[in-house]
Amino acid sequence: MDLHQDPIQSRIADAVGLALTHTGEARRELAAVGVPAIGLPVALGGMGLGLSADIAVNRELGRALETVPELRETVLCLELLADAGVDGLGDVLSRIHEGTGTAVTVGLHGPTTVRLDGDGLLWGTSEALPAADWDVALVRAATDGGGHRWLLVRPDGATVHREEAALLGAPAARWRFEAAAGQPVPVVEAQLRRAVAAARTRQAALLLGIASRALDTARAHVGRRLQFGRPLLEFQTVSHRITTLLGDADGWELLLNETAWAHDRGTGAPAAAPQILAAAAEHALKAARLSLQLHGVRGMLAHSVPATAYRLATVEAVRLGPPAGLWLEAGRARLAGAGV
């Protein structure tokens, strides 16, 4: 079994890691090393390296505990708009490539809470979104009769209002639409499935990065911490739990890379993305909890790595849907593929 990282992925991860050591705003520093352009298609001004490059970026963000959720939302929104024939996005793309622009989706990852009235105007409040202000939002709005439509909305202080929110201390925002106008956008089902699969795979990479940092921190701590004159790591009840999660991590990393590789070649199975995200979410939560437990009171300090990893894992594990729902989706997809 070859667990060595692809050389290109290693260089991308090194560049991201270096960018995050700088003192500037994270999005700008990442833009300086080509993020998110690395994985975006050439048609959107990107380098076209695909999802295999994106997972290297997001795994490193997870390890650094710099989740930057607006980055993944922006890429998802752009992928949905790539073939929609929307004009006037040049200024938005320029800002995104500079690290100052943001795009979001509303109502995509669960039941939509925004509705479209008979005059084509939007009403309602979004789910909790990344805290960053946005240049464009792709809104899935409910229509009369139980259907939905996609509309592209630009910020308008008169009809779109920000409401501050928080997720376990992480900043977030909800957006209230009051007679907001939007541009209808055609989003075909195949395009939607592919973009969501890519978003889930990126999120899985982030979660595996968080888990890796939590486990590395826990392993270093129990190697130093003495109990009865011996390092904690020498006690089987400690070492076996860490070793089990490290072994799991190797397996999930292989599955993550396989999922991204298949997606880039257009051969990804419908069950692959929900499966790897569900597995990564559960793994990250287990790793973060174990790290917090092994650190004891030190791990409960708000600024500590274990506490930070736990908070981030808890938020990011359900950002694109709870693991239980993802497992059900993956199972149904496998049964459908088997003709059951």
C-alpha cells in the first residue's frame, strides 16, 4: 500500500502551509499562492488542476485549523454557474482571484427557507452561512406548488439584510430577503450533482486535516505527560485508541484521494462523495474528542489546539449535512446501482 502523497499535492500543501504563516487576511494570502484558482476550471480563470488539487488545499487548511468556509462556498457557487451562461461575472471573478470576493449558495444543503412570490421577488431568511459578506448569492427558492427555482442575487442594502449569528463561537451570518430581486439561472440536475459531490469531497479533506492535527497534538502530549512515572503513551488504554484512529485515518485518506481522482476523470460513483464526507465527519469528531479527553483540563482552555479542533470539527462535520443522512444517501445510491 503506497501512502505517499502525490508530489504535486505535496507542493500545493507546502504552499498553503507557508501562506498561512503570514500575518495578512487568510483569503488574500491564499490567493497569492493561487487558491482557489488552482482547482477552478480554465473557463473561470482557474488552472484546471481539479479536485485532486483542491483536497490538498483543504486538508492543509484543516491541519492549520483555518477552515475558511467561504472559500469552499465560493468554489461551489462558481461551479454551479460555470455553464449557466450568466453575464456580468467578470468583476466578481477578478475579486475572487484576488482573495477579496465571495460567492455563496442559499438553500442548497437542506430544505430552503426562502420563497419566490408571484412577482419574482425573494422573501425569507437563509440558513447560517459563512460570516463573510458576498458579491453574489445563488439562491434556491421555493415556489408555489412545491417546486423551486434558482436565482442569482447581488447584495442590495434595501432588500437584503445581514443578521449576525454564531456556531459554537464561530462567526456566521444569516441573510434576510425582503422583496429581493434575482436573475433566474438554469442549473441542470447533472451539473448540480457533480458540484455537490466536489463540495462534499473538499469538506471531507478539511475534516481529515482537522483530525490529523488533533491526533498529532494528542500523540505529542501523551508522549510527554507522565503518569506513575511513565509516559501516558505507554498505557495500552491510551496507545490503542490513538493507534486505531491513526489506522483509520490512513484508510480514509486513501478513499479521499480515490474519490477525487475518480471525480476528475468523470467516473465517480454517486455513493462516493456522501460516503467519504460521512466517514471523515465521524472520524474528525472521534479524533477531536479523544484529543480533548487526553489533554484533560489543558485541552478545555479556549485557545488550546484540542478545544479549537473540537469546536471546528463539531461545526464542519454537519455543515453540508449530518453524517447519518449522508450514510443513508450513500446506501441508497449503492442499492440503486446494484438494481435493488
